[in-house]
Amino acid sequence: MIRPILTALLVASALHAGTPAAQVAPGTVVDEIVAVVDDGVVLRSEVDAVAAQLAGGAAVTPDSWSRALDEIVDERILAAHAARDTTLIVTPDQITQQVNERIQALATQLGGEDRVAEALGRPIEAVRADLRDTIRRQLLAQQYLSRRLRDVRVGPGEVREFLETIPPAERPMIPALVRVAHVVLKPAPDSSAEAAARTRTEAIRDSIIAGIAIEDLARRHSSDPGSAERGGRYDGFNLRDLVPEFAAALAALQPGALSGVFRTDFGYHVAGLDTRRGDIVSFNHVLIPVELGELNAAPLLSRLESLRDSVVAHSVPFEAVARRHSEDPYSSTRGGWVTDPRTGERDLRLEALGPQWAATLDTLAVDEVSHAGAVELLDGSPAFHIVLLQSRTEPHQLDIERDYTLLSQYALQNKRQRVRSEWLQDLRGRTFVEIRTVRYTPAGRG
């Protein structure tokens, strides 16, 4: 549970550090110490923030507040022991990256760094400075816990025992699952659409040079849904997390400089670099997409049918065709295998793939390749593909024969939680912990 409480702790820490004295009425209790762990303290505001996050919008109960306090105490115990382990290393760059990620998350939620500073009552650089020690402690705690849990494993017997803890009547239904691979071809815009998008982006760049704020132009013209409303703003991004063309354009700039017009798969951009600390950058940009216009599907469908014929009639491996010809960057290097972008899982819920996939897969037997058809890619762009259905699992109640991989993941998670709880209980017995609030109920420990 360390990771989910980070943002709440960061907000609580920043709020506590930034409470202006002028805002405090005489006699008001701004905060109080509710626990002491090792040589550090836990504040009521920290517990309130974590309890609210764990409640997810529901009312915070005495038990849930106590569980939040336990989570913070556990994190502090881990951090105290981790600080004594000289083999654990947290670098300044790691801390900077984590601080930037947390600030970026808050900026996205609140509408920019200025809004974060306003909400916390402190300049954004002061907030960053206040958070560095907190982040360092939390990263050490994560490393310390990860090292303890990394060798925890489960065997087939333990997986079966875990399944037997679930009464047969309560075992969940597993929906229809499929494993698929595909070869994708993308329609290309014609030269006039390319020229029009570039010309429009160059005109926007000229306007910026003439003195119009890039933020205003981004709000009016940018097609980037992730930043347009914020004036094209992104804060605290690592260059390696950007597409190569974008990273190269920013890497060539000094803070305060404006890029030339450059192209990525998303369209044409112009970007202004605000700050840079190592590879961590903050910037604004305007995106002008290249409109596809009327798609000429016939050549792509014909080429895909030829590729299908290579697989079906000439026994060319589907994976080889995908690696060589597919234009989907998310799957081509894996031989066309389609995975859940959030988890990397190959077993995909059929209902979650959407109607285009469902219509295609309904016509296929396992190991059969579809004819060419339309598809919408993960980024929402239109394309065409052929699909190989590699496996299909019909809806069924959870069982060990068909769902061993899934069950083993649950069993491992359960065992790690048990090992974590036992280990933390042992560490707690070797660490000074004093609870200083009557609001805490030991029964809240989960």
C-alpha cells in the first residue's frame, strides 16, 4: 500500500509546510502529532489526507482513519530500517524525477503548476524543496520492502490451496477471453494535407515570434487533448518518455527558446522549452494534425489480402509478416501480439475490444486468419488489419485448469501480503512507536 498513499502524503506535507500564519485564527489547532515513529512524527493532517484518498469519496469512518494511520506508521517503520541499510541507494536524479511526477500529477488535476502553488499556499519551487526528503524516505522504504518480497514465490500446491479458500458458490465468472495478433496498415494523408498542416504550424510559429503567447495559441489551435486547455503545458517530463522526434527537438533548445516546426506520428508541432534540469523538461507546444480526409482503402485492403495469402496459402509465419510489414508500433515488434496496454496481459476480454474486433473474431476459428477489415487503433486513429485468433476461452467459473496463471497471480499477491504483514509486525516490535491520539482504534489494522 506504499505507492497509493504517496500523493496524499505529499499534498499533506506541502499543505502543512505552507500554512500561512495570517490564515490561522487565534486558538485554532492547525495540526497535531498523532504518532511518533522512531525519531519522526506523524501529523493528523497526513492521516486525514491518506484516509480521504483510501475512502475514494466515501465518508471516512473511525476504522478507515485508523487504517490510514497504520499505513503511514508502516511506511515510517520501513523507512527507519531502510535508512540504516547502507546497501540501499537513492540518487538525486531519482528523487527529482519522482518529485516532478507528483507535481505533474497535481498540476494535471488542478490545471497547472500555478494552481498547485495557489492551492498549497507556497511557490512551486518551495513545494519541490519541501518534498525531497519525503520522497527520499519513501523511495528507500519501497526498495527495502521490494527486496524482502522479491524472493516470495508460490508453487502449484499453494495455488490450489488458495483456490480452495474461495467457496465454490463464490468463485467469480471469467468472461470470454481471446489471444490475438494482427498486421496493421495505416492510411497515409495526401501531399496537400501534409503541406496544409505544415503551413498552418509555421504560421502559428510566426505568430509566437511576433509576440502572441504560445499558451493562447495552444488553447485556440492545438489538437492535443492532454494539454490544449492548459495552454499546451507539460511539466516535469523526462526526455526519454517523449517520442524520439519530440525529445530531439527539445534537447536542442535552451530554456526560453522556441523550436522549429517538426513532425511526429501525431502531426506537426512547435514547442517552447521553459525549464530543463538534466533530462527533466517543462514545455508548451501546439499540435496541428494532418487530416486524412477521404480514406482510399482499396490499396491497403488489397495489400493486406496479399499478406494474408502469404500466411494461409504459403505457410509464412504470421509473426514474421507482422514484424516485417505491420505499422502498429505497439504490436509489430512482438510479432503482432496484442496486449492490454495497462497490464501487458495477453488474455483480453472480448467485450472490451470493441465492436470492430468482435465482428471480426466472431467469424474466426482458433488459428484462422481474418480477411482485411477496418480497425481503430489505441490512439484513436483509423487503420486496416488482418487478425489471427490464437486462442479463445469461453465464459466460465474460475477453475485451476483454465485459469492457473490468473490464480497464481492472486495467490502470489495474497502470500506477499501475508509475508509483508508478518514482517512489519516483527519490525514494529523492534521500532519505537507511540500512538498519541484517542481516535486510533487497533481493530482498524487490516
